[in-house]
Amino acid sequence: MIDAGLPVRAFFTTRAGGESIAPYESLNVATHVGDDPGVVARNRAIVEEAAGAPVTFLHAAHGIKVHRVTQPDAEVPAADILVTDVPGLALAAIAADCIPLLLHDAATGAVAAAHIGRKGLWAGAVDAAFGALLDLRGTAASPTLISASVGPAICGRCYEVPIGMRYEVAERHPTATSTTSWKTPALDIPRAVETRLGELGVGYLVRHPGCTYEDAAFFSHRRDGLTGRHCGVVVCGVSVHEGANSAP
């Protein structure tokens, strides 16, 4: 587990520490990739133990749909952003090249977990996640009270795309423009997410430097094809300043 660096308990998982066998080895938390459902359930239990709270895992829709979580073990529709202000609930964003984005609002204690890929970035998923936290506020408060952690994702040196796709995304997010290490058109989604969070006024931002394509410690759909998924987890109401570590 990797500390996400937020004021509340929050972390990113890696491939290690689970029970899945190849090609999902080993801490796969996704139910939609063909892994044994019983094994995935045990892997998710490992993540819940690390969180110290019941975890709601999102089902990515590759868009901007927001779902508010109010109780554990409730059925969750397809959505790319989960948000809650219920203390003791944890949210998880699943990914394997896309970004697991974790947010915390010090004004309310609310947290959000978002899946940000190319389609979601272009559609406005960063804004939707930020806005979901603002919607939970009863009064006006500064956006600088929101903290963000950008999880491991494929980097701009490795995310090759057609040149037309690069132009399309760059129209909305110029800092997404990149070139691969082999000199072909690419997108830098993590850099674009960082830029947009800064434009929205996030007060504290941390980015995990790992590239999922380059680092075998993480799942990568682009590198491996059939594979598992890691996740980013954030727990509502559990401050790291109250003796709770971000992850074991």
C-alpha cells in the first residue's frame, strides 16, 4: 500500500499482497476482468482491512456521472465519481492506467474517489469530482480547503494516441499534449489533471510519480492486456492526525 498523502486515511494499492493468480496476480480488486469472483472478494477484504472501514468500489462509466454513497454495502450504479460525507465509509477508485483520484474537503470532512481517463478528462470528470464536494457544503468556503492526491497512471512518455486524438484533448487541456519516448503523439493525462485541479483552486495537491506502464508493481491494461486492477482508497472522517496511519 502507498500512502496517498491526504489529511485523512488514504492509500493506493499495488499488485502485491493478494490471492489472484496470473494474469491477475495478485491483489486484483476488479470484478469485471474475468478473475475468480471469490478471490476478488477476498482481495477486497484485504483492502477493507487496510482501510479499517467498509469500502465501496466504483464501477467506471468513463464519463462524469457522480454517485453519493450514504451507507455501506449498498448497490452502486456505474459511475466515475463516488462521494460521501458519512464518517466511517471508504471509497475506492479502480484503475489500470487511468488515474485513481482521491479528494478531501476540510470544510465538511467529505471525500471523493474518481476514475479519470482520457474520455473522463475530456468530458469534465475532474470538475465533476470537485463540484461534488462543493455541493455537499452548506455554506460558502474556500476551494483551498480541498486536498487532492493523483494516483499512479500511465505517463506522457508511454500513452501513445493518434495525432487527431491528441489535438482533440489538447483543445480543452493543452498540458495533456505529449510525445512518447519513441517520438510519437501521446497524452499526459496526469499532468492535465494536475493542471485542472490547480485551476479549480485546490489548496494541496500530491501526485504519485509512478507510471503504470513502466512499473510492474502496478496493473497496466495497455502493457499486459488481460490483467487486474489496483485502486485508490479514501476514508471519510478518519484523520491521520488522530493516530490513524494512511495504510499499514
